[in-house]
Amino acid sequence: MKRPKGIQWSAPVLIRKDGAKLAVELPAQVAADLKAGAGDVLNFTKLPDGAIEVWSVKKSGYASLKDMDKKK
């Protein structure tokens, strides 16, 4: 299969069950491009067109939306 123009890489990731949660391991290329490391938080935002944007927040005190509410 030919990659669409503009895509530099694609990394399939298996979602696994971890107790009551779902978990994934970040591929090295994903972690490197996000500049993500231990203690950082990944933020997921659903956009109006249905796409989901992901970015890394360095050493954040927030691990969930519930954490943000606690700080208010």
C-alpha cells in the first residue's frame, strides 16, 4: 500500500487491557516526535471534524480531566 502524500510515518499500536483501563506502549518514533518522556502527560482533543489531536504536556500535574477540576 502506498502512503498518502505528506505522511512521514505510521505506527500501529496494540491496545491491551490493564485492569479496568486500556493501555498502549508508545513506539520509539512516536515518543521521539512528541518529545514525550516518563512523567509527561498525553493530551487528547476531539476536533469538530471528528479527528483526534494528541500532544505531550511536559511534567504536568494533570493526568485526567478530574485532576483539572480538583485544582480549581
